[in-house]
Amino acid sequence: MARVQLALNVADLDSAIAFYRDLFKTEPHKIRDGYANFEVADPPLKLILFENGRGGDLNHLGIEVETTGDVAAETERLAGLGHDLDVEDGVVCCHAEQDKAWASDPSGLRWEVYAVTDDNPAPSLELIPLVDEAGAACDVDGEACCTEPLTSG
């Protein structure tokens, strides 16, 4: 069996374990001092948590589901467990139209649950990359790649 391994730094191990137990609907496989791992069957994932007092080193992570109904079901389930969610329907992200819901773990690491509704939407405006005065790619709110509408004139 192949699966992705994801190692995360977390600020508080107990609250991180509680969040990931809820998100992946599974109990930890192993818990040690400052360490926990999950063997998640669906989606296939080996999740490793290291408590280091800072956490949240990644920008965000995601779980792609098959339908917008799946997004709605996960949104309802996570909200019912007390997690705050930001819902975005019909957004264009990563060159695809998506319905999604965002949840943040106790360290502030953002997770999206999303379904692609159109893998190749027609752009309403041509986009150009933002660059700084030296021509280097911009960084807005931690995003390494960003675009703005190309306007005439």
C-alpha cells in the first residue's frame, strides 16, 4: 500500500490530536511524548505530528472530495463538532472552479475540503503575474504566486 506521509509541527499536541481525529475520523495509531501519528485509510495518509511549541509551518493543506455534496457533508460534520469553517462556493483557485470549506487546526494551519466543479473554467479576465520593482514574483499574504486582472490602457 502506498500513501503520502505528512509531518507537521504543532504548538499543542493534545489539541492537534483532537482536531486531526475529527478531521480524518480516526484515532491516533501511536502517541509518544511530543509525538503522535495517524494511519488514515481514507484518504490514504500517514500523518505525523511533532509538538515543538510553534506549529503551523505550512501554508495550507487540502482534501479533495468527489462532489459538492461531499463538501457540504464534511462542512456540516466539522461544524457539528465545533470547528469554525469558512465556506467558499464557486471560487476559481489553482485554475479550477471549486466549492470548498476551510478549517484551521489549533496552531492556525489551514485545511480545505474541496470539490472541483470545473477543471478548466474560461477566464473572465486575462491574468498577469504580480511582480515587484525588481521583477521578482510577489508574495501576498504568504502566497508565492498571485495574479491580478490585466486591464487595458
